[in-house]
Amino acid sequence: MVRIVKPVLLALVLAGCGGSTAEQESVQPAVLSTQNIPADMRGVQAKQLFGAKRGGSQQAARPFGGYAKGCVAGGVQLPETGPTWQAMRLSRNRNWGHPEVIDFVQKLSRFAATQPGWNGLYVGDISQPRGGPMLTGHRSHQMGLDVDIWLRPANNLNLSRAQRESLSSISLRRANGAYTNDNYNRTHHEIMKAAAKDPRVARIFVFPGAKVRMCEEETGDRSWLRKIRPWYGHHYHFHVRLKCPRGAKGCVDQAAPPAGDGCADARQWQRNILNPPPPDPDASPPKPRRELTMADLPAQCLGVLQSE
């Protein structure tokens, strides 16, 4: 994980789930030749094409590409309500993902239901029905292997659709994310710990102050802390990223986190929030972000989009 080397104001630019290039995969699969793309799709923003699909493709479940440039075949919908979870913001239709992430959410929600004050989980965005770039928000969540878990205790699992649109999560940060506030308690630690211990999980993104506090309070096995990565934002929810499923050809894993528990790195983030380093006078201004088209995505994504 890279350290903060720019002013904290960069958080406003990079706050979307998925982070910067350093937080993304380093290898991309082959993309489509523009000659193979139907004329009516050429030059169209991919988010418009994938955002228009209301259901998953009738294909075997497979993720293609990377977390910030990919899609998912055979996406499965997390039921809107289960015994230990509720999907939030249903109007977005983002409670879809690879079967592994749906199983992960259900398993973690059962653990959360054993914690004091929690009956389960409020589940935020997973992915669109066929993945791909989203109409709004995230740069990642594109191949159905990312999920946002609200940090608000899910103490009422009988919310109406209207309530799920209006209810907000709670922030756990203080001092711009350098520390936790009074909303944080040991239950948050235990739920993220349980998530990190799932062997399918590659990373969990949360604000720096939470990672530092977990480092200070963990007295047992610390190996799971390696997966907890400090990142901009992520104080209303934590973002879980699963590894590519075994045998999933065409799915590109992110490089593993650096060795160790990552606590020294998190403390450096904390110091840089409290005392921002001066801006680099030689830094180039950020380039405007270009919207992805089908020509940018893995070749298999055309079939995912065109499938019944």
C-alpha cells in the first residue's frame, strides 16, 4: 500500500472505492478490437450499456478483467432481505455479484448477528447485474467481487424500501480520519476481523484511524491485519474485496498486500493526516479521467453484455 505523500485534499479526488492505480491490478487481459464491437456500441460509454441491464446474464458465473476494468457473467442477486441482512439503496440495483461474494456476505452477516447490538448487516453496493463500469460512484466493483458493508449496526432488519433509501450509515471517523469517534466500538473490530480471516478475502479498505486502533487493540493473532488497508473515505462503510475464484481464467487478481501487519504504514497515514506534508512543486496536475468504452474492457465483456 502506498503512503500518503500528497495533501489530504487528494482524498476528495480519490475517495471512490477502489483507489488509485497503486490499489488496482497491474495486469490487464486482452481488450476488444474496435472492429468486433457493434456499430451502435462504438464510442458509447460502457457505464451506459452495463447500467441499462436489469438482470444477470444467462451464463456460467465468471468474473472477467480487473476490479476497475471488468464485468461478471452469471451474476447472482443478493436477496433484498435475509434472516441476517438487508440490502440497502435498492433503487441502484447493485445487490448483484459473483456467487462467492453473495455467499461471503451471508456468512459474515450470520457472524455479525452474534455480536451485541447487531442483528446482522446492512449491505451497500456490490455490483451491477453484469458488473462493468457503474453509472455513478465507484471506479471498482466491476466484476462482482467487491462489497461495501455499512458500519451502522443493523439492529432493525424490517426496513421498508423507502427506509432503505433514506436511512444513512454512521461515520466512525474523527480528525479527518486520523482517529475513531465515539460510534466505534469493539464490535466493528470483530466484524472486520471475521471478514479478514475468510480465506477468500484479498483486502478490506477502511479509514486510517480504524486500522490504527485495530493495531493498538489486537492482542492475539495479528496476521489478519495485513488485509486491512487504510484508504481515503471508507468511514461510513468498509469495502471488502475478494480474490479471483480458483480456476477463474480471465480474472486478474490484485497484487498481494505487502508483508507484515501494515500497522506502521497505517500510522504514517495517520501522521500525514494530522500534519500534511507540503505539496510537491514538481507534481503534474492530474489528468482528466476518461470514461471507459467497450474497447477498454476484456473481450469477454461483449458476450456478457449481449447474453440473454
